[in-house]
Amino acid sequence: MTTISTRTVEYPADGLTMIGHLALPAGADRRPAVLLGPEGMGLGDVERRRADALAELGYVVLAFDLHGGRYLGDPEEMLARCMPLLADPDRMRGIGRAALAVLRAEPRTDPGRIAAVGYGTGGAVGLELGRGGADLRAIATVNALTTGRPGEAARIRCPVWAGVGSEDPIMPPAQRGAFTAEMQAAGVDWRLVVYGGALHAFHHPPVDHPVVPGVGYHPRHARRAWRDVVDLLSECLPVTEDPAGPGSATR
């Protein structure tokens, strides 16, 4: 593990001023980087902690914003914003590209070694970045088995890992089949992990506000999904020892 530093970053996207969370490992060298997308509620403490945990492993991480600094705890308000967004690939790509530009501009980022990791709506944004031809080394998505416009998955140039709960009513078997068929037809290096007995957002600890039906925390599978994401990053974006000396992270 390594000491980290964090700061907020503001940037424009989707007609809003987004407020992201940047986490940096110790040192001054360039490191592989992760663009981290939140669930539809928006950027909250769960995603900030995930960003910090990845920074402790040696990655530069930007947890990006979806709603202009707001966290949408009201399910109706969240759906009213996210459903039109999920139906508009160009808007999703715009949000993703704006955040990706911020991450690339960070001096600690190795711009040739960036992955996208996302949950729910944030995972859909990562997939659309891939379908849009973004230069990524890996895409990981949990609870976001979205399909894209015909033929655009062929522009994905990196491995795609996806995780979903077997009892997720928002991502049912038919949706899983459509997603995997799209990836296979495009020749993508893809993997799908189905976590038995888990609902939608099984990775997210319980919240103190109402949620949409079909959501439920599954601690054991949450830990497994996190390990699966870290393993993907280790495979596709290994962190090498900081040549500046001790105190750096290794993987």
C-alpha cells in the first residue's frame, strides 16, 4: 500500500459543472490510471472510497460526476435524469470524454494506460467510451449490461469484464444475452460473471434513502466483484515499482 492524496476537480460536461474526486498515489512518476464511474445516484462516498483504494494500489483515479455535484437520493429524480441519459449514447460519451480529458491532463497519469471501471450508469458511460473508440486498456462494468448502436462495439479495443447479479430484475437474462451477443459479434475480448443470488447494485452498501425495486446489498459478492475488478486491472494495467525508491506501490 502507499500513501495517497486527494482533491476535487471541477470541469464542464453535459451543460453542468461536474465535481470529480481525484486520488493520487505517493510519488511523482506517471502511473496507470482509472476512470471510475458511479451508480445512477451519482458520485458519493462509496465511489470516493473505491477511488482511494485503487490509488493505494498505485493507480491515478478520477471518480467522475454525473449530476453536477449532486447526489440524487430520490429514486424518481434519479430515474428522470438517468433514463434519458442511458437512451442517448452521445450524451454518455460526452460525459465520459470530458472526465477522461481531465484524467489524461493530470501529470501523474500515463495517458497510454487508462482503464474505465463503472457501476450502473457509470458503467454504461465506460462502455460507450469504448464503443466510441476511446483509447482504453480495459473496461469493467457492474450492473450495466447495456447494448449499443449496431456495429459500434467493434470499436472497442480492449478487454471488457462485466458483472451482474443472477436475480437482478433490471439486467435480466434477456439483457445479458443481448449484451454478450453484441460483444461476441464484435470480436471483443469479453467476460461475464453472474453472481448467484445477487440483486441489482449488490456491490453497494445499504443507503439511508429509498431505492428502486430489485436493489439489494450482497456483502460476499460485493467483495468478490471488487477482487475481480482489481484482478482485471492487474492483468491489463500492472503497476510497476516507482523507480524513485521505496514507498511506492507494486502489483
